[in-house]
Amino acid sequence: MNTVDFFTFVCPKDIRKLAQPGELEARIRSHDYSFDNVNVIRQRCGHDFDDVTFPLVTEWRSEDFPDILHEFNLPDVDEKAELHTIGPTAPHYWKHHVINHLIGLKVSQADYVVFSDCDCRIDSQPSSWVNVAIDTLKKYDDVLIVSPYYGVPFIEEMRGDVCLTMLISQQLFCCERERFSNIDFNVPWDYEFECVSRPHPVYYYMLEGRMWRYMQKHGLYRARLSETWRYRNDEW
């Protein structure tokens, strides 16, 4: 029997939105899956929101994991990442877009993990996309992560209804925890190769860009399910 954990994340900007009555519960329920553990990671919230609670879930604080970058062989100082993502006050500062998932990988013991931005939810599906994602990960060795349908990616290959793409997003995906925990999140990159969508350089230093760097090196893909399994981003 597969075990599956769910992780979502909040920062000071979003924590009170997610804490509105029924909000988190509705987003979890949209997956139509009985997760073994549901987790909320508070990033950079400190004790400023101690009045906010998320009942019936496990909560983690990013401040309790000061060495999380080192534990996944990432430098605390990355000059190129600092240059391109501008600094801690910028909206896409690299550390803020990396540590959440690393914390989840560290504390989870599940076979599979679903990572979701707090403003994402499943919009429509005939059955839980999580089961389809796990089946896809088991079937294809060259698939590292699986996501529901969203947007129109650059299609590398179709396998039945599953689209394989090198356009990587960290918004919502399922992965095999142990395999994903052991990838290299710091594959060197200096414009010698580019993602098919030619994103801004900031992309390559967030988690999704670091995943892409590893996947490009090893010939791996993100599997995007057909539009039968669709999610949406409410863009908080």
C-alpha cells in the first residue's frame, strides 16, 4: 500500500488567506485522496502569526531548519543565484523558492509526496489525479514528477494521454520521495543550454529551474496529465 504525504506552504503574504474558514480543507478535499499526512510549512512567519492555526494538520516552521540547504548539498551563498534573483526582499528570491520542498523531503517518510502552492487546487477530475500520477511514476523510469493539466506546455512526447515535457513547474506535482530527495539540486548552469520556453534567468535558480537543470542533464521529464485532470492557480 502506497503512503502519500501532502505539503503546502504559506508565507506572511498568504497565511491569513489560507487560514480562512474552510479554505485549506477545500483545497485538500479537491484532490479526492486520503493523504497519510497533511502538512503546512510556514516560511518566514516566525511568531508573528501565532494566532493563526490550521487544525488537523502538521505544521512546520522554516526557521527550525537553518541547515536545510547544506543537507541537500546546496551552498548558503550562491553568487549567481543572488545576482539573478536580486535578494531576500525580491518576490522570486531563490532560497524562498527552494527551502519549502527540501523541508518537506526531510520530514516526510512517505513513499510519495504531493507538493502544492497554497493557491492551487484541483479544478476537475473523474477520479483522483494522485492515483494516476503514482501509476505514471511507476510505469516510466524517465518521468521524475507528474502534474495535473494546466496551461499549454512544450510537448516533447505523447505517451497515450500523458504529455512528457521539459517545461518544469513547481506549483503542483507528485514525486517519489526517495528518488526526488537524492537528485542534484545544484547542477551547474551558465547559459550553455536553455529551457525550451526561454524563461528569465531567475527561473534557473528557483526549485523548478534547479529541477530542470537536473532533468535536462539526465534526460528526464515532467509528465502532465490530460485536461481531464485539471488544476487551477488562484494567483494569490
